[in-house]
Amino acid sequence: MSASLSRPPRVGVWLIGARGSVATTVVAGCAAVTAGLHPPTGLVTETPAFADSGLPTLSSLVFGGHDTTDCPLPKRAEQLAAGGVLPAGLPAAVEAELAAADREIRPGGPVPGDTRSDERLISEFAADLRDFVRRCGLARAVVVNVASTEPAATGSALPPSSLYAAAALRAGCPYVNFTPSTGLHHPGLAPVAEASGLPYAGRDGKTGQTLLRSVLGPMFAQRALAVRAWSGTNLLGGGDGAALADPAAAEAKNAGKERVLADTLGTTPEGRVHIDDVPVLGDWKTAWDHVAFDGFLGTRMILQTIWQGCDSALAAPLVLDLARLAARAHEAGLSGPLSELAFFFKDPVGEAPSALAEQHAQLERFARRLGGGGGVGGESAETGERETPGGRHDRATRSGEETG
């Protein structure tokens, strides 16, 4: 068999917010791991449980996306390296891969003053996806939203994240929402998602503070300790810090954090999460939690946690995990909400447990099913030519910007 025939099928990863910090780290990180420059630390799908799941290889992934900014990926990677997000020297080592991905990035929208209708935007975004699949000779492509958080949607109008989600379905692509933005959660898209026959997952990647909460919440419940209050503060900069300075966007972000506590504790404790934009922190964030709880005989006690991390480095491996899992689910003929991927999200779609340990056990069962051990099967749809309803919305579009 020739080398060309033995290569695994190429799979596209189409990133919304493709020139942001998270997307740049995804592309650079995939190239670095593929080249053996760094180990796959943080990649759940590179652990032994997924060895026989039939996932696309990292080397088979091809990147593209939409963005409203024009900073080339190689330059963005240099900026991240200067801030300590990427290792020094890595942008130069993977410059070819970054440049290749940058050539596949198309203008996003809507932009300020954009007069295109929702239908036109959806059609143009879907056409970009089909062209990507066709030109690159891809077996399929997965759309992953890693853009900045937008305010919660109100009314029937489609926000930018929902326009991209509708385009993904129209182009026949599985969709993953790694942000708290509306995406497929818009009620106008529910029938479209159901009719598409495609798998989808989300929303809001669980990378730091909520990851801890999903572990600590069950601990208190299982030890019969009464949590009286649970408050939190987040200090962050970069694109997320600027976006979440908007109270409406922050409210959308915090909803998932607080939902985890209600689900794992069985009650909603006093206290809220506060988000402060500290531009000097760049891509680094600090999350502090203060938990007041009662022990035996009403003894009052306190637990405090501090999480300090790099947001892009925490998110990027999960984006790669999700793209690979969604692609394999599509290949296996699965459709609808992938509740088995709740392990990765604050606000997962479908019915799923809230405790991290239970979510991880569910994910490992899913890995076995994808490998053929649990009845998963079926023919995959042809991504490049598939057409599904997209819906028509003739209102004036809202402006939006996709950055990491």
C-alpha cells in the first residue's frame, strides 16, 4: 500500500474566533505535540482510555476559521510567547503550521455597520465551511466556538454565536460551543439542530474555578456538611477580561459557575461570583473561592481556594479533545446533544451528572462505545455537500467581535 493510501483521513477544525489567544494556542500546541517538541500534557484524549476509540490523529487535523480581526496567527503567537503563554521559540518552530492555518481564516461578522441579513451571513459562513472541506480534501470538519463571551440573547434575534452555529449545521458540520454564548441554545435553532442529524456539544469550557467547584461541591454533599455561603472572585485580563467587563457578558459567564453548585449541593448557597478586568494580567487569571460551611454540632468552618493559571493553556487541549471526539461521533453516525462530553463543560447539553468524577466515568464509557465496545456504529454523512435548514431572520444584525 502506498504512503498516500495509508494516511488517516484529514479532519478539519474550524475555529470561531480563529485569531484569538485560545485558537492560536490550539494551532501552535497541536503542531508542537505532533512534531514531538512537547508532550501531550492536558490532552485527555491522549490518555490510555482513548487509545482504541478511533479518534482522528492530531497530525490529521487541519485548521481554519472565522474572525473579525486581521492579526496573522504567527504574529499573534509571538505576542503570546512574549507574555509567557507559549514557550519561547515555539512560534518560530511551528511558523509554517501557523501560517497554513492563517491562510484558511475567513472574515467573520457581523461587523459594525454590517447590513447583511442573518440569512445572508449564515449562507456565507456555510459556504466558507464547504469550501474549506472541499479544497483541503477533508473527510469532515468540526466547528468550535472559542470567541469572546457575548451578552445573553434576548428576544428572537440571533446573536453572532447563533449565526455561526446555524452555518455549521447548514454545512453539515458537528458543532461545539466552548463559550457561554448562546450558540445552539437559541430557541429558534432547536428545530434546526434536531433536523440536522448532527452531533453537537457545549457549552462553556470548564477550565479552572468551576472545575474545582465540580469536585468540591460533591465532597461537601457526600460528607453531609452544610454549605452556608460560597463566594468567588476572578481576576483576569486579555480578551476575556475586556469582554467580561460588560455586566451582561459576565452574567452569562457566571450562570454556569453557580449552576454547578446548585446541582452538586442540592441547594443554592449565598454568595456570588465577581469578575474583575485587570488588563496587566494578560492571559493569566486568578480565581479565589471562599466557602463557609457548618460541621458537627454547628461548628462553623471556612475553606478557601486559589487557582492561578493561564487561560489559553488550560483551554487549548480541551478544544483539541472536543474536536476529536465530535469528529469521531460524527463518523460513527451519532446525532443530537453529546451529553457524554459533560466532563468538559460548565453547562453541558443533554442529561448528565454534575460531579466531575461521575462525568469522567461517563466519558470513559463513551470512549469505549466509540471504539466499538458499546454498539456505536453507522455511516458518516458527507460534510462538504450536506445541506440542512438554516432558518431565515431578516432583522438588522448585531455587531460582534471574535477574539480569544
